[in-house]
Amino acid sequence: MIHEAKYKTLYEAIFRQRNVFLDIAMIALSVVFLALIAKIRIPLWPVPITMQTFGVFTIAFFFGSWRGAITLIGYILAGLVGFAVFAGNKTGLEVFYTIKEGAAVLGPSAGYIIGFVFAAFAVGWMIEKGYGRNWKSILFVLLVGEILIYAFGLPWLWLALPNLTFWQMLMAGLIPFIIGDALKMIGAAALFPYLWKGAEKIKS
């Protein structure tokens, strides 16, 4: 599964001369990309189906671990300060919690958003180590990323909706997404090898 690569990430392959200004510009563009792709959604309760995970993994493949995670932190901060970057054009702290009748109520989808940061770092780290150059390796890397997202998303969802049984929690936060996640993983496995080949041709 591990591939001996000349460049650790697509970012390094395309931009051999890098500096902090290029980093900031590309991270900002990636935040915009993720905000736009989050608008592709199927509204479900309590968590919608979106293309965000595909965007998260694309960013991780492009940037690697630290820049990928920083991009996702920037995405969250953009939403917190008022930009409508989250799914459903949501913004601000209400995505994470609201105050109802004097008590804090957790937003059901916030755990998945937090999980994006850790998934981006883990997927990016694996890319830097040589994974993700062929379709089998890509599927493995993305499966690890998906597991991390749900590892944060499902417990948060259960805390946000404590009246749900365990099965109801799975029906609300996992099972409806399996087919969509599988299709996104297959699409990424088909696309990402060509991105590597394209990046190598650009700099050959």
C-alpha cells in the first residue's frame, strides 16, 4: 500500500517554491472550496448528507497533515466569526451549541465538524508516508478518515440527543450515510491517482 514518492503531497509536487504567503492563499482558497462543497447536501434530520467529507479528504490529499488540519481549523473559525460556511448556510456558535430555556444544547452535527480536523491530519499524514497513490491504498486511507469522523460525530450526536437509544443514534448519525460515503470513497479512489499523475506531468 505504501508508495515511494518523490513528493509527499500534491501541494509539494505542484508548488516546489513555497512560502508562507502561498500557504495562506492556498489555505484560504481551500476554505472557500470546502464552504462551497458543503452546500451540496441532502437535508436529513438531525445530520444532513453533504459533500463535506469529500472536500476534507481532497484537502488532506493536497496539503498533507499539518496544512490540511490548519485548513479545517480555519474553516471552523470562519464559521464561528460569521461566514456561512457550514452545511445549510449555518454560521456561528449555534452549529456547536445553543441556549434553550437557560441550558446549553449541543448542535447534533458539530462532532462531525470537529472530526474533520483529526481526519484531515490523519489522512494527510498517511499521504506523506506514501499511502494513497493507487485505488486500494486510497480506499484504506479514506476508511481511516471516515472512522475518525464518526468517532467524534456519533458520541457528540448522542450527547446532543440523549433521548435516543443506541440503535436510534446509529440510524440518525451513521446508517443513512454509509452508501453515500462509499460512493464518495469510490469516486475519490478513481480520481486521486489521476491527480498524482497530473501533478507529476506538470513538473516533469
